[in-house]
Amino acid sequence: MLRITVQKDSKAWRLELTGKLVGPWVGETEVAWKTVRDGQRIEVDLTQVTAIDDAGLGLLKQMAQGGALLNARGLALTALVDEIKASAAPRQHGGKAKAVRIVLLALAGAIAQTGHIQAQEAPRAPLRLTLRDAVNIALKQNPQVAIANLNLAESEEERKIARAGLLPSASFGASEDVTRVNLAAVIGRTIPGFPAHSGPFWTTQAGPGFSAPLIDVSLWEKWRASKENVRASDAERTTAREQNVQLVVSQYLASLRASADVTAAKSRLDLAKALLDLATDQEKNGVGTRIDTLRANVQYQNERQRTSDAESQLKISLYGLSRLLNLDPKQTIELADAPSFFETPAADSGESIASAYAQRPELRAVAAAVKQAELEKRAAKAERMPRLSIRGDWTLQGLTPGTMIPVYQVGASMEVPLFTGGRIRAETATADLEIQKLEERASDLRNQIAQEVKTALAQLEAARTGVEAANTGVSEAKEEVTQAEDRFRGGVSNNIEVITAQDELARANDNQIAALYNYNQARADLARATGRMEAIYSK
């Protein structure tokens, strides 16, 4: 078993291999390597590889020759990588190199199985991801997207099966039989003077046979229905991708919000610590009172708790993002877009319900399913029609292989169903009911899409106003803290005003972060409502 993890930072792609690079996993690794080979530098992490067969070794050599950087740790794997790099140059001692390779592989296997020598794991560098990087990784690695791709491939194969029913089929057969017949049982009486049985005798035959449908409307409609099934599966795959992008975007935005909370909490903590130091100094100099120091200390402890809670929430949010991206649990994540959280990118509020109807893949899937059900209904009705087919065979037949002579049979048949026990009527009624269900689903989906678009537009407009108000609130709250601090420092007032101003600043920061998060989430909701999540966030 081999775990293949694909990651990307600003400089290079990284393939992390964990387990055994043997057998069919060599092909899977080659596919992953060729997928990310786009001109950028590629690093292959072999530190967790425990076994490599000849095919795996050949793939690693191919990667090294293609410019990939192989990273290994430990005596055996390091020496093996060195041997791979050296193999790119002409070798004069092929037998010796092969012997060295065998020894290295054996040593690597022994190390992995006995555990007597264990390499020290170096801490992994955090994976720095932009929102676009996170979306693209999820579209490649998320299991739900992979399942949707497999469903599409399965429907393609079902279409091929349906098409095969319309095409001629041919086969080759050979047989050898031994026969003994009771003549009395065959003709109904015994004949005096004739033996009671015939045989045993051997019959040998071999040759090709064929059959082909000439007229079968039911098979034709079933094949057309299978084509609509492919279209429905393709739309469902797009739906799965859109939903996956929506989850990743929402989780990434939640992580950005948590990161902004941490930044704001640390800033307030620093401010609370400075005001606590100021109150302590004034108390020591006889200018301030003990209660001022106590108030400042209480506020400082509150900010410590808020900072701890914010850091914990950020970790939990990043764990959820890692899970959506199907990353190694040991891999940590950094948010490359964190500095841009306080920006407000423009949003297209001109999207209409009509454009959403045209772009949402769920509606395309339902439309294809309706068409498929209609064709299946026609296929059921077509079973009442005559079916015409031809068949034939040409064989060599004889009592022994030496006496075989050519024989053939060609014929045509027509079948007209007269009574099917109500099966065709029931299949037609079932198809009608399925069509009605799908039409109801399509109507409900249109109403849902219309509601989602109108709701997203309303939330976007409200969020834009909320961001403007929140930014103003933070600016004025900071000014209030500055003035209260100056008054306290000058002995004009106690620090009740300062504590109050600090609380106001905390609320203003929370409001600003919430408003920015709501704005970005509203943009994402509008993109999802109009079926443009992948188009906007993965490009």
C-alpha cells in the first residue's frame, strides 16, 4: 500500500510517498507525477518509503532524469538515491551497480521490518496555501470528487454496454460429443430385428458463429437513454465539484476569520499589557490607586483568555481545512491570503436568476434525467413491436477429426410479443411516475435557485454596508482608546474610561471581522447560487 500526497507551494510541486513503492502503486505514482509535471520544480519525498521494487526504481530514475528532486533520509535510502543520480551518467560497471542496488534494497527492507534503525523525522515545513491553491488541491484529492469521476466513468461503460446490444456479435466454438440413443424412446416402439439403441458415436465440430439485430427499436431507445445517463452523470460530477469548492471556500474563509481574530486579540492583549504596566507604575509613584491596577489586570487576564480561545479556534478551523483537502494529518497549513482578509474585493451583483438557471449543474442533471426517463418509457413501449434478427454459423463437423466437412446454417427470425403479463404496461407506468417525480424536483430546484440568488444578492448588499460601518467603528474606537489613555495618563480620570474604551474596541474589532467574513461569504454564496464557484475560485 502506498499513500500519495500532492502538495504545492509558490516554488514547487511536492509528491510525498508513504509506504511501499511496488507493483500497481508504481503506475499510480507515475500518473500523479505526470499530472503535476507542468514546468515547475518537482520534489519527491521518499523519507516514508519502506520498500522499492525494480519498477519503482525505474520510475525514480525517470523522475530524476526529468529534473525531479528526490529527498531521502537514512543510510539505505540516501545511498539508493545517490545510486539513482549516478545512474544518469554512463556506467562502466553495470553488474557492480546492480549488486549495490540489491544490497541497498535489502538493507532498506530490513530497516523497515525490524525497526532497529529509525530515521529521525525532521519537522515538516508548513504548507502555505492561497485560497486558489486550496481549491485546486481539493479538486484533485477530495474523495467526493474522485467518487463523482468514477460514477461518470461507470456511466460511460454502461453506455458502451447498451451500444453493444445494437452491434453484431461473433464467437468461435468447438465441441466433441458422445451420443447413445434409445431408438424405442425416439420412435415410440421397438422394431423386430433392429437394435434397441444407436451408438455410442462421437461427433466433432468447430467453427465461428454470428448474430445481429436488424430491427429492435427497444434496444435503440435504451442506447439513447444511456447517453442521457452519461450527461446526467457529467452534470452530477460538476455539482460535486461545485459543492466541494463551496465547502473549501467556506472553510478557508472561516480560517481567515479565525486568523484575524487571533491578530486582533493579540493586538488588544498588547494594549492591555501596556495599560496594566501604566497603572502599576502610577500606583508605585503614588499617582494611581490600587483599584486602577486591579481593573487593568482583570482586563489583561480577559484578553489573555480571548487570545487563547482565538488561537484554539484557528487550529480547529485549519484541521477542518486539512480534512477537506485530504492532506496528511501531520502536515500543517499556513494561510497565504491572511494579510488580504481586510480587503473588500469587488463582487458582481448583476447576476440574474435566468443566468443561474442556465449555469447550475443540478438543473442540467435533472433535465438529462427527465430525457433519460422519457427514452426508457419509449423503450418499454417499443417492446410491443416486432424484433427482427439474423444469425448463422459455419462449422466443420464429422465423426472424427479426419472426416470433418464444412456445414453451415444461416437464418432470420422475427419475434412479435403477444402477451407479457402486464410487464410492458407496468414499465411504462413506472417511467411515467419517474418523469413526474423529476419534473416536480426540477420545479422545486428552480424555486430553490431563485431564492438562493435573491438571498445572496440581499446579503451581499447588506454585507457591503456592514463593512463600511464596521471600518468606521474600529477607527473611532481606536481614537477613543487613545483619548482615554491620555486622560488617564494625565490624571484627569481613572482607568474606568480606559477599560470601557478597550471593551468598545474589542466589540468594534469583532464587528469588523464578522462584517468582512460576511461580505466574503456572501460573494461565495452568490457564486454558488449562480453555478460559478469553480470558475471564480479555481482560476
